[in-house]
Amino acid sequence: MNTQHEAGMATTHRVLILGAGYAGMAAAIQLAARVKRRDGVQVTLVNPQERFTERLRLHMTATGQQLAEMNITELLEGTGAQFVRGWVTAVDADAKTVRSDDDRVLHYDTLVYGLGSVADTTAVPGVEDYVYTLNSAQDAELLADRLARLGSGTVVVGGSGLTGIESAAEIAERHPELNVVLLGRQEPGATMNPKAKAYLHSALERLGVQVRSGVEMMKVLPDSVELAGGENIVADVVLWTSGTRMSPLAAAAGLTVDERGRIVTDATLRSVSHPEVYAVGDAAAIRQGYGVMHGTCQGGMPTGVHAAVSIARALKGRKPKPFRFGYYHTPVSLGRHDAVVQFTHPDDSPRRVYLTGRRAAWYKETVSASPWPAYGRMKKIPSSGAFWPRGGRFTRVQDAR
Ligand SMILES: Cc1cc2nc3c(=O)[nH]c(=O)nc-3n(C[C@H](O)[C@H](O)[C@H](O)COP(=O)(O)OP(=O)(O)OC[C@H]3O[C@@H](n4cnc5c(N)ncnc54)[C@H](O)[C@@H]3O)c2cc1C
């Protein structure tokens, strides 16, 4: 533990990174690799678990599949960055301190806020009481245990976005003894081109997933989900993937947040209200020429790298550069042997090109497996983390804040 972080000594520039998800991890490795030989900079990463959570694969955890052990402390070894295990309970943006659940107080000069997002369990009555989520590895393991003991019955997946689709497909493939119903407002694959979408629907049908789109879930009961209009869908288990919710810590600290609780950033990823705070990943509301980015790993890792590069520049007295990012794909797994990959324009609208079947499953697997080796490469060659599509004309128009 870095005593300077706790005692608030001013001899060192203290960079505190909250959350070791895809974005926070990228920020920590990138920054530590850039400043490791320089005195006077301390990088500290805070996360509740020492094991890295592969959020992209939590639907696999939820169906009892074992994931590789990825240890955050081991990855940080040799970088000079420190790891603090803890759950952050408060940020004091005036005192520049962070409090954790064991009453530890950590001081910072620069904060990188990467606490991610979770499924929104607050919007519909009964959700808090009766559903399972994929918010953490522990939550996914609870669901795996329940599904393994069920034997027969119906699993309702609430939310027909990408997480809902991947989860429904995975459960149907691993548990053919269960009925799987996918419920949501939007048609699965709504943003894909018609052929990719048609493939997605045929794959869900092949797996036996019953899709009910265009429905509004009004209430979750112990044994069913009530839809608008009064229809009840019987459910032995409900997995909730609908909507996202942010940690309340940023808003409580007085940072400017958007209507969803995400920290509003300037073009360089600094908080518009507190420029010593950088926001990355799902927790940040980052405006590009095409609009505010939505939470993904493909965009989250670049935000972490960019924040780290900006901090390293600022430490040398140089101005941070604007962040630019353009989407390039939407890979969706459909069990372990099938997938659909929709290639996109930088604003996330679909291109004509898409992949399906085993080639798409291989592509998706390659994408899911890539972050950890990327961190390893960044540790040795920091600039290797700086390759991502900048979005061309789609991102050229920047907010001049
Ligand atoms: C099943 C599933 C499949 C997905 N598939 C894809 C995909 O194919 N492609 C894609 O781009 N995106 C995908 N996503 C979305 C993607 O996982 C997220 O956009 C991404 O994880 C965001 O990264 P992040 O670093 O911002 O947050 P996270 O990865 O969620 O990390 C946040 C970290 O902060 C920690 N944390 C939270 N609160 C606190 C606290 N109070 N104190 C301390 N630590 C805290 C968490 O424990 C976690 O380690 C998927 C998501 C799910 C659930």
C-alpha cells in the first residue's frame, strides 16, 4: 500500500484509477508503462477483486463455463503501479480523496474514474427482488448454480439488446432441457443490416429461443413477468439485461453527470466540472461527431489508453489531445459455435458486410480474448495500445469546449 496515498504527502503526483475493468485496466497499464522510470508519479488501481472480470464472457460464466484466471496484481508486476483491493464508497472531489469500504482514505492529484455500469434493476418493480443479473462474476455464478439445479422450466431473459441475445443463446445451447424466452422492446439485432438480422433470428430459432419483441415488461413477480396489457409470461428464472445504471458516486461527489449518471467529459476525456478527473469506459459520457458514445469494450479500452496518454503529457507540461473514436464492428455470439458479426460505420450504423457461422464465432472469440494480451503488450510497448479507428469524418467535428 502506498503510504503517500493515505497520508496525502505532496511530494509525489498521485494518480488514482477507480475500477479495473476493460477501461481502467487499460489506463493503469498504459500510464504505468509510460511513467515507470520517472520519479514522482505514483499510479494506484482500485478494484474489489484481484481477479480481472471478463465482462464480455459473463454469459459463459452464467452457464457454468470456467474462464481463465487473470490476476491484476500479476499483470501490474514490474510496472511500478500498485493495486488496492477495495470497494469505493465515496469520492470527495474538493478534498481529492476516495474512501473505500474498509474506511481507507486514498488521496489523489489526478483521478481516473472507470467504475463501469450495471444492468438497471431499478426501473421495473420486482426486478430488484426476483431477477439474476450479469453485473459481476459472482452474480453470473449464482445464475449458473440456479440453472444447473433447475432440471426443467422456463428462463426469461429480460432485454433484447446484445447482452440479452448472447445470454439467451448461450443458455439455450448449454441447457437444452430449459425453455428460453427473450423479451424486449426492440427486435433482436435491430441495428443490423437485414441479412445479418435474419441470420441472427434463424440462429435463435435453431437454438429454440422464443423471441417476443415489441413488449413492455411492467413487473417481475416470483414466478412470472407481467407485460403491458396484463399478459403474464411464466418464469422459473429471470435474467435481467435491460438498460444500464451507473454508480451514484460521481453525481454524489458533485461531478457534472448526464441524465444516466455518466460523467460528462470534454474532448480530452476530463470532467467538464473537475478537470483533474478523467472519465473512461461505460461511466463516461463522451461526445463524438456522431453523438455520445455508448458503452462498449471496443470504445472503452481506447478511452483508458487516451486518458493515460493525456495524463503523461500533462505531467510533462504538454496539452492533452482530443479523443476520437469510430466504431467498427458489433460481434454477437450465438452459443459457442455460431455468431454474427456486423461490421459498422464509425457512427455504429451497419455496413453491408457481415460474418456468420464458424468464421464469425472464431472472430468473436478472438475479440473476446484480445484485451488481456493487449495489456501485456502495452506493458512492454506502450504505443501498441494506441491503435484504434479514429472515425475519420464521423468524429472530425468536435465540441469546442
Ligand atoms: C455478457 C456481456 C457481453 C458483452 N459483450 C460485449 C461485446 O461483445 N463487445 C463490447 O464492446 N462490449 C460488450 N459488453 C459490454 C462491455 O462489457 C462493457 O462496455 C465494458 O465492460 C465496459 O468497460 P468498463 O471498464 O467501463 O467497465 P467494467 O468492465 O464494467 O469494469 C468496471 C470495474 O469497476 C469495478 N467497480 C464498480 N464499482 C466499483 C466501486 N464502487 N468500487 C471499486 N470498483 C468498482 C467493477 O468491479 C469492475 O471491475 C458486454 C457486456 C456483457 C455484460
